[in-house]
Amino acid sequence: MNDSTKQADFVRLFSANQRRIQTFILTLLPDRDQAQDVMQNTSVVLWQKFDTFELGTDFTAWAFRIARLEVLSQIRRQGKGRLVFDESMCNDLADELTERDAVSDSRLRALEGCVKKLSAVDRDLLQRRYEEGATIKAVAEAVGRPLEGMYKAMRRIHHTLFECTQRKLSATDESVAI
């Protein structure tokens, strides 16, 4: 992989996951200033070790492992002078966060698949409704529907997405269990 491709891959993956990594660090290390320092250190280490990352695998899980080590390093540097999580508790919490992140990813993938199955009209309504600053009233006016009809349509779309997502997640759970 040439340097410009490597850099582009890193920037794409890091940008897509930066907020999740920051949240992970802040959960393990609630002091914002220390968390910011750890985030900066983590970013540097991620770039330095990017050659060891295998494209196509889970970047977030890889970044979380590195962030966890950086948090533990910070805790060790801090010593006993302040009240902080001990390493064992930090590791337990990091494991829990990593597991929850994986569950959130599967839920998001299921939801994305279900949104794709909606009719074009329903996808358009959903997209209009969740644009920044949009209201149901504004969407109803834009598409020429009565407000009550718009509420019913959104309830139906939400119900359809919920049911579809639950089916997809149940099928995934069953296939894992088998």
C-alpha cells in the first residue's frame, strides 16, 4: 500500500470512528482534560500502528484496544494521588463498552437494511422528517398531506422499521446460537 492510499484509508476510518473513540475514552476516564490528552495520544498511536491494522476488519475494536491501553497508561501515570478507576475496573468497563458497541453496530446495520426495504415514498418521508430542523408539520406541508395523516404515516413507518429490525436481530441471534 502506498503512503497516500494508507493515509486516505486511515483518515477515512479515523474520521468515521473518532466520536466513538472519544466517547469510549471519556467513559473510562471522566476527567475531560485527561481524556483529551489520552485521545491525542491514542490518535498518534493509531497512526503509528496503522500498518498493523488489517483493512476489512473492525477498525473500532482495534482502536478501542489501543485506547484502552492508553487509558491504563494514564491511570498508571496518575498514581494514587487522585480517585480514579483501578486497572481491573477500567478493563471490565472497557470490555462492557466494546460489547455494547458491537450490539449497537448490529442494530444499526439491521435498521439500515430495513430502511432500504421501505418504499421510495416512505424513505422520502423518513428522510425529510429527520433532516436537521425538520418538523412533522413542515414535512406535511411540503408533501401536501394533512398533519394527522403525516403522524399516522410516521407511526406506521416507525412500526414497520421496529418489526423489521427485531426480525433481523432475532434471525442473527438464532444463526449465532446454532
